[in-house]
Amino acid sequence: MNLLKHDIATEFPQFKDKIQSLRASNAHFAKLFESYDLVNHAITKVETTGGAGAAMTDEALEIEKKKRLKIKDEIVQMLTRP
């Protein structure tokens, strides 16, 4: 298992259909999803390269991880609403 793989579809395969539906029908969800992917990609790049080519201080990395978690929390709330 890839411990660095934090994309929403991988972490929540049970919501695959709902993710697709919300991305198509809810502009706020689509924006959150895009924002999450951008932040996640930046974090993954730093973690997989050890900072080479993706310089980020430890403090900045922690800020980005907290941002990713906040966005993820909002996405999960939207996914689990009836």
C-alpha cells in the first residue's frame, strides 16, 4: 500500500459514484476537490522527492498538510450527507 496516496478516490472508494455526481452537479464540491488535489500533489511531491525540486520548509509542509486535512474534512462531510 502506498502510504503517500491520499487522493479522495483512493481513500473513499465506496463514494466513487457520489464523488462523480457531486463534481458534476455541485460547483463548491468541484472546487474543493480541485483544491484538495492541488494541495495533495504539492505535499506528495515534497514527500517523495525529499524536497529535491520541490523546496518547502517543514513548517510550510505542516501548514499544507493542515490545509489538506481541512479540505478533506469538508469533502467527507458533503459525501456523508444523506
